[in-house]
Amino acid sequence: MVTVILSHEVKDFANWKKGFDGGEAMRAQAGVKTIGVYASVDNPNAITVITEFPSVEAVKGFLGNPDLQASMEAAGVIGEPDIKILDEV
């Protein structure tokens, strides 16, 4: 199991959350388990999502999916996300 911590800013949390929730089928198909969705206490549009993937290859395939990129753009993601891919030690 691989943990991914992804942080990015969004234009509007409510709009982004609708898009995120709508992507559940895509995440499930990739074997993604969402651990939590968090907003910064200082900026409610600064979002962090913590997930688990079955493998690093699954992470790379998911993040490289053009449908994901289009979905993130439509949901109002601003700029490039900060992504940490972690193995438990």
C-alpha cells in the first residue's frame, strides 16, 4: 500500500468538492481509498487529500490519466498540485 498526500489550491471549495465527489468511480476503478479531505484553517480553498493506492504504478497511472487532469481543471484546481508519494516504514 502506498500513501499519497496531494495538496492544491482551488477557486471555490464547494464547487471543487462536487467535482471531487463526482470522481469517486474513477478513484474506485484505480483502487484508490480516500483517507481524508482537509481544508487549511487559514484558507478554506487550500485543500489536502490523503489517499492510499495499491502500488506506485497505480499512483502514476492515475495521476497521468487525462480524464483526471480534465476533472481537476473543471473543478477549479489552481496551478500544479504538491504531491507526496510515501511508503510506510
